[in-house]
Amino acid sequence: VRLWVDGALVIDNWTDHAAREDGCGLAMEAGRRYDVRMEFYENAGQAVAKLFWASARQAKEVVPAECVEAPANVALPSVPEDLHVAHLADRVAVLAWAPPAEGTLVGGYEVFRDGKYLASVSTPEFRDASLLAGTAYRYAVRSVGVVGGVSVLTPELTVTTLPAPADGTGTGLLARIYDNQDFTARTVVRVDPRLDFNWGTGVPATGVGADAFSIRWQGQLQPRYSEQYTIYTLSDDGIRVWVDGQPVIDNWTDHSAKEDKGTLSLQAGRKYDLRVDFYEKGGNARAALLWESLSQPKEVVPTTRLYPAEFLGGTDVRLVSSVASPVSPAWVEGKCSEDTVSIRFRADGGEEKDAILLDSESWYADTASAPLGIPLNMENPTSLSVVASDGMNSQTHAYSLVWSPTSLTGKSWSEDEMLVRKGDRLLLTATGTGAVLTIDANGDGQIDFTGAPGDKVPFEYGVAGTFTAEAWIDGDSVGSLAVTVVHVDLCKPIACQVGYQREKDVWVAPAPAAGKVVFSSADMTSLAVSVKGLVAAQDGQTATLYLKPLKRGTPVLVARLPGEAGPVVTTAEVDEFQLEFSNVTLLIPDQATGCADADMYMAPLIRDLEVRFNMFASTCTFPGGIKSFSASTNDFALEAGPEEATGIYPYVIEIPDDEDRACYNVTVYQDGKQVSFKE
């Protein structure tokens, strides 16, 4: 039942229930007429509807007939038209209908399914996400008048949901549970079928305390539909979610149970790398992962759509890049364990070198420097040995790297494209009937190779741009390929305050490649990276990134080509820092000068930055009565500490007699871009 008095909804119990009484209090004047509208529906079983009133001088009774007057000449609302299905999936149907003509008195709509009331909506559309796959349903809709009354129902529309898509074969997510908040005291490793836990004040696993613990879930996520998805978390306390290395949810704070969400586009059937970090400080603990899309009802991500990551021991490694590479140098990237202490490698019996860690569980091998990777031999495989140690034991892993030829036969430059890094070499070839093979590797009209069909020629692409590689046999074209050579300049140096998001412009060439380059953090727990937008620039495009260091350390910004374990184009360390201030809570001026001394601390000290001080909402000033001034970090004094050098900048605040506090902010700039803020 629902009741409106003078247009105000005063009783709203639009649910299935047994006989019950609902009420409200409102002031009314004797003799005045009030517009009253009451709506009621019956689903099944017993039905009763009564309207009572009572007051201090009015005994409780059914409102008598002589106190009720029916409205005169009330026009019934128009019947909805063109009821149809706007979207259909296996468990979701979206209905739509034509909105009422201008001037009709329609305040909303009621939707019926299989002859029973289902829902009320205010717009001419309804999404039913409570359906079964491959099942027929009958829908009808009616209009609800603004001043009362309902239209007749539309003719019923029969909707049959689609068959359910093939289910996944997942078994859950790898869970590592730590008996502290910073992921260092690992106690339990297991596979969780779903991420849906409500521990309350209990423990997450045997041997782990009920408070001050952390959990890292890792694996892959496989969506059912190619749509825009919303990922939800329900957490108490902090939680972060990454999909394919990109941050989706970041609420790394102490809080009671709270829902957070983020959106991203996913493709049906594809498996996306998934990582969820969670910590519990104290009190109740809760962690859940849900998803929703137009075709996907909101639900906890099911087991069959989650695939656990492989758990590696301290001496284990696993290559995630292919041993067959179309380019030389070959990009060689692998996974290791958080227990791994060192990884060294040797290519073709050469000098043993340290692998470069992207994070505590990822590494790559590099002997070429630019482009990154291991140079290959076109005639013979390149041997690669990798030695992983956990500090006590070591294990050698052997691989054979192959330079795969790129055949131009049957390809068309307008349809086939290959992305490579500036400086990469392709091993070009073509086959077909004939005696003489000729290849123009970059479309400049010059023949770069002449030989027999099936012969191979290495060609280095040393300039960014888009080129056409084409092959002919006996003068007849047999195929061509568009080769896009990508160069990225991360425009170092990059400074940023921990916990503060800054914008950073980087340069990508050629322009069409800018939207394909993937920008991410080497260690997703230390730096959040996202793309704000792209702007055309000379000979390329400027990509504006959002960067936010999440903790102390040395964050690394990474630019990759797209694809699973896509080759890294370049990297750049982010100069993160923190700011602290002395004498900011209560200013005690010198009796003689009326000034107070303060100090700004930057740890670690980053040179060549501009610091701007700005006084506001206060009668205090800086020396000379000014409200703002700038300083350079090159003028900071350097104080050596046990772990890092800290910069100190002393400044003075002039304080009137009636003030004891100063309101001012401090912003730090690098090359005109704000990289820090403190108030």
C-alpha cells in the first residue's frame, strides 16, 4: 500500500506481506480539504485494504464516507505504447516503451510479469535482472496518473531469455594470508573458491590473528559478456583491486563495511589478470568481490569465472613471455616468488647478469639496453639459463629462444599491422611460386633484399612511424604488412608526493600508436597509473597520465606494447617524496620581532623543484607583509639521515597580536606541473 496526502508520500510499504498496519503522523486543519491518493496491490492469498485516522480528539476509525469526496473529471493516464525488448541476455531483459504524449498526466509506470505486479518505475524503461536462462516470461505495463488512477495494462509481451553462455572452468583465486598488515608474515597459502568473506571478529585462517592481518588474492577473471562492467568490493578495512595491472578500486583506509566500485570494458571469454589486496586493522572484518554489467546481474564473482595464479617457491621461475619472438631483441619476462632472493641469467653462454625486478614477483632479462631484451640469432636458437635463489637453495631453469620469421605472403598493409619498438628488428620473408624474392622493408621504394622465396632478411626499424613492408616474387606482389614503430619518451625526471595524484605529460610517436601503448606501474602496490587523455603533438601525441605514489620506495613507471606480457618500450623511476612541517599547530611569536620560525622538510630531497607558499584566511603574512612567495629546492639545506637525505627549508611567519594560527598551503611544481600539495 502507498498513501499520498497533498502530493506528499506519507506511507510507503510496497511489498508482499500479511495483514499489517502502517501509519504516519501529520498536522491537519479542521474543515480543510486535502488531496488524498491511496494505491494498493494484491499478489496472492488474503487481501485487505483500509484507511483509518485518529487524533487526540478523534477516536481511531475508518475514514467515514461523508469525509471523503471523489475528485471530479479525473482524466486517466494514457496507456503505454510500443512495449518491446531493448536488451536481452540469458538472465536479464530490458523492457522499454514509448513515453506518454506531451501533456498527459503520467507520474510513473507499473510493470507486471506473468500477471503479477513486479515493480514501479518513473521512466519508460525497466531492467529485470531476476530471470532464468532459456525461460519465457509475459510482461505488461500500465501508467500511473499524477493525481490518481491507472491506465489499463498493455497487451502482454512474451520474452524468452537466451540460453546461458558456456560456463567457465575456474576454481577460484590463490590466496596468501599474512599475520600482519604489510604482507610480510605469510602464514597460509590456499585457493579460495570465491572472494566473499564476513569474518566478523573471527580469524581468516588457523594461525592468523583476528586483527592486523592482510590477504592477497591473485589469479584471472573471465567475464561472460563483452560489455562495460562495474566491479564492486565490500570491505572492512582497506582494499585495492587491479585488473590487467590497471587500478580499478583503491580504498586503502581504515573503515567500517563499505561498498566501492570502478568501471572497465571487458571481452567475453578473455582471461584478465586479477589482484586484490586487503588488510584488516581491528574490529569486524569483511571482504567481497562482485560484478555487474547490462547483461550480468550484480553478484559475487562465481568460482567458475575465477582462475587461481600459480604458487611459486623461492627457487621457481616461470616465463610469461613467449620463447618464440618475432623481433630481436626478444622481450623476456618471468614470474618468481616473493621468497626469491635473487635471479641471474646467462644468454648463449655469455656473462651472467642480474635480472631486473619489476616487482617482488616479476622480472625481466636485458642485455641490449635499447630496446630492452636479449638479441637473437637468425640461424640458431639462443640458449637462456636462469638461476633463482631463495638464499639457501638455487635452481637453474633452461630455455631456448627462437627468432620467428614474419612472412609477408598473403598479408595486406590495410588490414595487417605489427607493432614493434624503435630499434627492434624483424626477420622478414615470403614464400610463393617463382625464382626471385625481393623485399622493400619500409616502403621507401628501395629494395632491401633480393634472394629466393623462403629466404629471410633481418631489418631494423630505427625510426618511429608507420611503414609498409612488401614482398614480390618475380615482380608480382605476394603480400604487404603495416609496421608501426613505437617510441615513448616519459619525459624524465618525474617527481611526486606520496599520496598525491599529479598529472604527467609523456610523448608517444607515431600518433596512431598513442592509444595502444599501455602505461602501468612496475609494482602496482607502489604507484597508481591511469591515462587522462591524448592530445595531438608534432610528429606524435602527448599522453597525459595521472600518477599517484602509494607508499615510500622507488616507484617505476612502465610503457608497454599491448598484449599479454607485451614488450616494455621504456621505464622511468618516479622521484617520490614526503613533506613535513614544524611549528604549524600553535604559533608562538618572538616577543621582540612578532615573528615565528617554521621549517619545511622534504624526504628525500628532490632538486630543481619550485615550492610555492600561499597564506589565506589569516591576517598572518610572510616577511615584508607578503601573502605568497616561491622557493627552489636547490636552496634547501641537506641533512644526512640513516637511510636518506632530508631537505630542510626554514621560513618565517609574521603574526599580528590577535593571531596564534596561520592558514597557508604549500604546493610543489616541476616544469610548471603541480606535483604536491600540503595545507
